[in-house]
Amino acid sequence: MNQERVYQVLLGPHISEKSTIVAEDGNQVVFRVARNATKPEVKAAVEQLFEVNVRDVRVTNVKGKRKGFGRIRGRRSDWKKAYVALEEGQELDFFEGAE
């Protein structure tokens, strides 16, 4: 995979209560990824960017919520997230210098 596609696949980490629990219990990291990203692309991107070994990738499509603004009805965009399971002994920490 070329370097340009690596930066297009991963959009950023998805930090939420559920992703924090998954990270602590299952040695997994959750990323927001491009809508057209595949599991092999996500695996290759994480391994290249963060220099870790990936054991498994699970991908889910998240439907956008319907929202109302007064009389106007709108809808947020759909998006995709990937649960990336790391090999034993591997670690990926986004908050290591945040103190």
C-alpha cells in the first residue's frame, strides 16, 4: 500500500467510554476510518504508522443520527469505525504525554 493511501485510511482515534473499556480489557484500539477502507488496508495502515503487530481487525458501519433544528430535519453523515486488536505485548497509547 502506498504512503498516500495509508494517511487516507485512518482518520483518527475514536475516544469514547466503550473504546476505553475495550482498550483496557482486550488490548484493542478503535479508529475512525474512511468509508471505503477494507480490513487489510486498516491492518497495513496501523502496522506502518504505529509500528505494532495487529492480530485482528473488525469493522462496523455507524449510521448517522437524525437530528432536528427547529422545524428543519437533518441527518448526520454515516461513518465507519475499526476495532484493531493488537498482539500480546504490543501497546498503543494516545495519552502518554498528556499530563
